Amino acid sequence: MAELCLLFDSDGTLVDSEILLAEAMSSTLPRYGLPFTSDRYMNEFRGMRFMSIVRTLEAAHGVLEEEPTRRMESEMRALLEELMKAHLTAMPGMSAALMELEGYPCGVVSNGPERKVRLALDTTRLARFFDGHIYSAYTLGVWKPDPRIYRLAAEQMGFSPSHCVVIDDAIVGVQAGLDAGMQVIHFAHHDDGHETPRGALRMHHARELPRLVAQISQRLAAQY
């Protein structure tokens, strides 16, 4: 069996937070002149950096000034924290899967702020599986789909890209992992019609994860 490092996305992969993020955004952005719905987030923008979403909307509806933009993001994130504290759960089966995988070093690599990731892990009691290995795009200064975010996490975990497994539900994250030269599992639990990019494995439920990780480990071990 090859030694592997497992790099998990947070929103929509470890925790069922994306519908809460969609709700927070759809409650906040329209008040600043940017029409937005929860469905639009889930279908078009899932996994993207918040400000990239804002810039896309501004192109169609007008650019906001700096101060309203800061206020809008602050209000959105405050509402999201309230929703997470009240309603956030781990993805079904994820805690059990992580228990089976406890022998593997694990990290979280997210396009979200570190504060949000830590809140998610603490609220769902998943933090114990990651030993503080949290890599936020806001800390690293690079966002998915840029593959450098996963490469930086791998370097800090002490692993080569080829011996890292990315687990991500969003296409931007799946593509970032593939472009980083990593093994990738696309957690395709959303019925959004997105195809799994070539080179990634596909799973629909967290219970499949230990089997897929073992499969990757055996395949890599056979190459050496």
C-alpha cells in the first residue's frame, strides 16, 4: 500500500454547507443591487471564490464601490456563521468514512476563509481528523481552480503531488487537483449534470471513500 495524504475540500465535501452559503448570499447580495438566488449559486457558482462571484454579477448589473462591497461581504459572512451554528451538519457518512481512514494524514484545502473552515469543522466535530492541517485560499493567497493551492498544501504536509488524493465536490476543485498532478476523487453528490473531468474517480456517497482510497493506494504501490 502506498503512503498517501488526503486533501479534502470543506464546503459540500466534508460539510453540508453550500445550501446555507447559497441562502446567505441570496439574502444579502440583492440588497446591494446584485440579483441572486440560491439556485443560481448551486447551479453556476458552487465552489467559487466569493469575490469572483461578485465580479461576475457586477459585469451584468454594475460595479459596487469599495465600501458597500466590504459591508456586503461582512453582512453575508455574519449571516452565514449564524446559519452554520444553527444548522450545519457533516455530509452523510463522512464521519464514519474518516474514522476508517484515520491512518492517513488528512488536510482541508478550501476557497473559504480559515475562520469559516474552523467553524465548520468544530460545529460538525470533524476537526479531530485533521490535526490542525487547514489550508485556506485567503491565507495562501491563491484560489481554486489554480492548482497551486493544492500544491502548497501538499508541500506543507510533506508529500509529493503524486501521493496526494484530492476529494472535492466542485469542478473548480477537481480541476485544480488534476492540474496539480494529484489523484482526484470527484464527490458528485449533487444532481447538477456536471460530468466528472477525465482522470478523476467519481463517487456519490462518502461510504465509497475508503474503498476508492485503498484502490488508489494499491495502484500506486504497484508502480514502484
